[in-house]
Amino acid sequence: MSKNVLIVGGSSGLGKRLAELYVLDGCQVGIIARREELLKEIQQKFPSNIHICTADICDDIIDEKINALINEMDGIDIMIVAASTGEINEELITSIENKTADVNVKGYLRVLTSAWHYFAQRGQGQIAGITSIAAIRGNKMAPAYNASKAFQSSYLEALRVKSKFKNSNIKITELIPGFVRTAMGKGDRMFWVSSVEKAARQCKRAIDKKRQKAYITKRWWLIYLLLKFLPIFIYDPLMNAAWKMKSKL
């Protein structure tokens, strides 16, 4: 059965490929993103299946924009939150940290709460949020990014628990990618890097199966567990040694 899917942050990277995969699956897809020219390119490719809205999740009226697009689509079954930002910020420049927090925390929060209220009123639905393996520990090179991803992960878990407590039919899926070859996938010491195609297909499969959590790609659960349980006296020297080695290359 085809569904109506709304993707927030779907003009590039994983969000864009997910939009294309759902269209190819016969779904109506709505995309909200900042860059109008990229949105129009996708719409021109699938004119009868793509609905677009130019908006920034940091806008105070993002809720209104979301609701307007939902109404245009006559309702949605799934909302995917793919919007994100992040910069390496070794010098801890305040403006960079603030921008990351505005998008990944405040903006993400606005979208999630809008989705929750919509599906609660409707009586069913699914919220899928793309977080990151970075959520598990702090990173001195990108403090706000890792911290904001931890917020996203914790908030999605809170919604999942809330849904179960209320015995509602709102499914929550957290998608946890490692390194993916996108514009945000920066760095010269990345490993286990996935193509956008492979990552997007695994994300879609997890959403379709209504998984609670999915590591993208699957083997990243090993790194997640390692980082989670690594003692501080090992984690700190390991991270410092890694960056010292990088600086000498």
C-alpha cells in the first residue's frame, strides 16, 4: 500500500535519496528544505509525486509550514526528520556552536513536536529521526554536533517511551548512521564509509519494518557499543592520540 511521506531536510544527501526511493515505491512525498532550487529539481524529476515547501527548521513558523504541506498532501503516514548541520570547531567559535544548536536542537525539537501532535490527533503514524553514531560520546573537535545528536537520540527515545505509556499507535524509529559519503561527511580519517544509496536503502528498510533503532550501516553497532562502554581513562587518551596523529599527517 502506498503511503504519504513527509521528509524534513530532503533536498540533498540521505533525505533526498529517501524521497526518491519512496516515490519509486509509489508514495506521495513531501519535502521541506531551505534550498528552493534543489527542491524544484527533485519536483521536476517526479512532478506527480513530489510536493515541496521552502522553509528553514529554525523559522518560528516552521509548524505552520509543516501543517500547510500536510494539508496539501491530504495527510501523511510517516514523517522523516533528516535536517541537520555540523562543523568541526576545534577553536570553539561561538557562532558555529550556536548554529549547530539552533538547527540540531531547537529546529529538530520543533519538527518532532509538530509530528507528535499531528499523529496523536490522527491516532496513528510514524516518526523517523536520523541521528548519528556521534550521539554516544563527546568529541572535542565538534562539541556541539555530538551533544546535539545526543539530544536528538534521547528525545526520540522519550517519544518512544511516551507512545508506549499512552498505548498510542505512534511508532518511533531512530536511524543511527556512521560515516556516509555526503556533503556533511567530512574528514580524512573516516572508515566504513557507506554510499548514500546503501545507507538510504537500509534507512528505508528500517522505517518500513517500523524498527525502533537501526544502525546505518549495520556493522556500526559494534562501534556504538565499543564507545558506549569504553572507560574514560581509555576513551580520553584514545581520542587525543587520534587527533594528535591527524595533526602530524
